[in-house]
Amino acid sequence: MLTVGLADTTVVPEGERFGFWHDLVARESVPMRIHSAHAADFRARAEVINLGEVVLSSWRYPSLDMRRTGTFIRRSDPEMYQFALPLSGRGGVEQERRTNPFSPGHFAVVDTSRPHQSSHRGRSPQESLLTTLTILVPHQLIPVQSNKIAQLLGTNIPATEGMGMLLSQFVNQVMSHPEQYQDSDAPLLGTVVRDLLSATVAQRLDLTDALPHEVRGHSLRMRVQAFIDEHLGDPDLSPGTIAAAHHVSLRTLHRAFEAEDQTVAEIIRMRRLDRCARDLRDPLQRARPIHSIAVRWGFPTQAHFSRVFTAAYGMSPRAFRDDLSARSAPRWPAPDQRKA
């Protein structure tokens, strides 16, 4: 699995916990001044995953205030952008004379090379521990002019729509399930985060067309795959409807997937079959008619569903449901079924 750096203040004596946390933030993020009403017994935890030059972190801590001043910047300036996504609580972030809320559902954007400050509090006395995900990425990895990105400093980018939603979902996935990846995957995962960040920033600034071709292609593939997952049950889902929904030509869509193992049509069909197979395996859906499962995932006719399912799994849907020992991964795509 991915190597995860773990730190927990409770492993050190009570009186040393706040200092331990202060040093940890300086080492794994950037040095800054931290104040907290809970400094006497500061219980906090951090998880850090290095993806090459990109660093993902999950921080869990009581309410606090943080300030990065010019003095700290002169001492240490890693020249990074930080995108912070709070998962709980509320507060504020200030940079470049802009002050905005620091709240769940939005990325706060700051530049570590410029002074900034933030606060984070629980919404109620019961919310004693707060959680924030952060992404640190070097300035030079974002292919957008720095004077353009400066327009976003101290502001929020929605994490519930557009590219921001894909970015938050991906970061949450990696941080929550590092066991699903290998250390050798780290450079590729870092590239994915970089491209999603670039596309998120460009979308916010209306500069998507100015991104390098490979970044635009990667972000389009990510958006298309998320769109497919969201609309699998629509029997009209097709490369044509996907291209129209993303305001690109069918040729552009197919070109974006030229280097992939599967065409857009194959991705749709494979994911539909995977969902059907999952439901057929589910003992809680044992009484559900097979045709109903097929329709749920976008196969309107039972004959067509049976044919493509049998081609992929080597047995009919009914036999698959009845034979537990035969529920293996699909043999997909069958060479003679690519255009079925």
C-alpha cells in the first residue's frame, strides 16, 4: 500500500503535545504561528502521503488559529500553493486582503510565499475535533500564470461541483484507502492530482482552453468517467450524448481516449456489466428479477443484456447468480464483442 506518515500527539507527554504539533506542521506543511485554547493538552493527529512533488495530508485537531508572517516566509519558503478542504467546523481564511469563510464544501486557496492567516472552530461545543484535507503543490507544477492564480488567493473554490468535485473525490479516495494503491503508483497519483488541480484552477478562472493539451485531455477523461458513473442507468448514454454534455465533438472525445485500453463505449458497457454482476452477487437482491437489474443499469432489453453478459463472464446471468464458485472477473472485452 502507499506509505502513510502518521503522527499522534497523544504519544508524547501532555505538556509537550502542542510543541510537537507545532514542529509537525512546520515539517509536513509550512512553518507558521499557531494559537489554540487547547494548547495545555493538545490532542491531534495527522496523516501524510507524499506523491512525488505533491503532498496530501489529513489533519485532525481542536480549534486553532494559524498565521504565516513575512518572518516565517524569509526563514523557509517552499514556494507552494496549498488547497485546504475542511470536512467539519467553520472559520475564515485571509490572504491578499481577501477574507472568506473556511467551511466544508469549499477549497481555500493560499500561497505559502505570501503572508496569510486562518482560523478554524467547531460549530458547537460537541464538535471538539476538526478535520481538514490539504494539498501542497509547487508553483511550477500548475501551468497557469502566477498573476492569474493570485486572483484566487484567499478565496474559495467549490468542492461540490465541476472539477473541484472530482478533485475532492479523488483526494478523499486516496487518503481514505491508501491500501488500494502501491508505492510505485505514487508518481502517477501525483500527476492525476496535479492535472485535477490545474483543471480546477483553470475552470475557476475561465482559462481551460489555455491549459496544455495533455492536461486538458486528462481532465476531460476524468470528467467523462465521472459522468458515465453518474448516468449508467440511462439507456441513452452513449459516446454521442457524452460528447454533447461536455460540449466537445465526438472526434475530440474519441481522441482523448485513444491511448486508453478501452473506448468510451467499452467503458460504458464494462461498468454496466460490473454493476449488474455486483447486484447478481448480492444476497439481498436474490429475489429481484434479472431483467429489473439489467434495466437499472441501462440494458433495456433482456436478450441484449444476456448476450453481452454471457460474452463477458462466460455464463448466462442466471447461471452466474446460481453458481457461486464461478463468479470470477469478466473476460472483457471479448474480441468479437467490441461492437456488439
